[in-house]
Amino acid sequence: MLIKAYCYRAQLSSYANYGRIMRKIHHDIEWGKHMENAVSRLIHVRYKNARTLSAFHGTGGFALYLTGNLSYSLVYIWDVEKAGARVKHITCGILRGVVYCEERFANQLEEFYGVVAGYVYRVENTPNFAPVSGREDMFYSSRSASVKDVLRVDDVYEALLDYERQGSFKLLRFSDASAEKREKLIDSDASYILDNGMLTANTEQAAFMRRYFTDAWERALA
């Protein structure tokens, strides 16, 4: 399945997230020639603009979100059907140019991104891009941006492991955490489940938490 991509913002141009690529627009994508990089291909998009389809937090509107960190852009390639939830569950951040991703249950990264394929869109850099407050190397725009080219990622999980070997992506594995740290993570997620009334809710997000955060769910039930 080919899914949405986050946009990467390079020094001279950017990659931007305009939401999930639905099957209904797959016919609007023309494949270009293969690139030397085995994990991605350059494609040309008939839709020349990355559109503002992401929720503009705190406003009720929409925005185009961007980052200058390619490895960080990959965690926003979210397979709704695989995960069972439309809301992305991102536990990563950028610190001094390095992406840190904390697992909150065992094998979280592989569960969410294993054999997930998607696109990262490089867009034109414009004065409309404003920094996201309190977030390193993240930007937003209330306007669409011109797409320059697109990278296809055939397996997000494997691509992230490649970045981990290169040192630009740090995975804080749940299995490597101390027993005390694991307990704190489980307690935190159990509180989230309780605070949002998920134990009795018949919602997509409740089903998502019950499916993946099993220890936290059991603790919330106790």
C-alpha cells in the first residue's frame, strides 16, 4: 500500500506533509525513472502543489507541515489500515539535528512501520514557511507549496534502521529501558486511557490503544 508522506524541508527546498495518499488519486501519479537509491524512486506528480490538508493545531483550520530532517519526515508516513487508526501516534522529536524515537511498548517501531511504503515530497522553499514554536527544524505554512519531486520509500522501518546505523536516528527501545522506566511508560499510557474514558468508549482511538498498548490497557482495567 502506498500512503501519505511528510514533507522534508531542505536548505534550498522542502518536503511537505499533505496527508494520506488515497487510492482514488493514485491514477494522478506518473512514475518517473528509477534512481540509484534502492529504497526510493523519483516520481512526477500531476498535482503540482502540496496542499494544506493537515490539521492546523489550535485553530480549526489546515496547514502544510514541513521539516528539514529527512529521517524525521519518515515517521509521518502512517499506514491507517495497518495501524487501525487515522490519528498518527508519533513518539519522536529532533534534538540538535538527531531524531530520537522512544518506544512505549516492545517493538513499537516495527509494529507501526514494518513493510510500510510511502512518499516524501520535496517542495519549494518559500517565505510562507514559519517555524513551529518550541520544535526544532519544523515549519508550517497556511498556503500550498510547489512540489519539486518525490521520494518513494518502500519500507519505512528498514529506512529508519539505516538512519540509525548512520547516527541521525536514535531508537530508544522499550526492551532496553530499565524496569523503572518501563513502569513509568506503562503508567503514563494507562493514565491517558483512563483520562480519556477509553475503557468504555467504542472509538477508533480506544481500539488502537487496546490493540497495541496491552500492558497499559490491563493496568487501566485493574
